[in-house]
Amino acid sequence: MSFISLQTVEDWNDVLQKSHEKPVLVFKHSTRCSISAEAHEAWESWTRSAKSADVETALVRVVEERPVSNAIEESLGVKHASPQAILVKDGKAEWNASHWNITESSLAENAR
């Protein structure tokens, strides 16, 4: 499974710029939350099996990289939640889901 790990605000700014060339699905993951663990499994499964080559994927761990998570919220105007999946196209949030709404099927349907 290949994804971009967002560890710094600069990493996020790079991904935001890349979204002008190719959509990016950002997954905000809390390593301390069982709901997030379930959503993370769905994201990983979708990434392995159904992900289109036309979509990049990126992961931010919200506890460990709080400044990055905050920068995503500020840049996109999408209120923070975790877990949260956000499809970014041309520097803007096109779709987002949180908690139990992050399923392999919802990702397959919306992350293109």
C-alpha cells in the first residue's frame, strides 16, 4: 500500500498543490480511537483493492501531527473530525466523511 505520510505542514502544502494535478484522498486517523481504527481498516482495504490510479492517498495521524491536522482544517474549511476522509481536488474539499460513514464502499463511490 502506497500513501503519502503527512508529518509536517510543508508535506500538507505539497499535497494541496498536487491536488491540482490529481485528486488526493486524505485520511485523518486517531491512533487512540477504536472508531478510527475501524475506519483505518476500511481505508487500507480500499487502498489495496479498489483505489484508482487516478487518486493519490495521504495519511495524517491527528494526535502525533496536530499542526498538520489543523492546517488541513484551515486550508479546506472542513471542520475537524477523526476519523475523517477528505477528497481534495484543485485545492478544495470535494467530499468528506467521518466516523462510521467511512467504509470501503463509501470510499469506492466517492474517492475518484
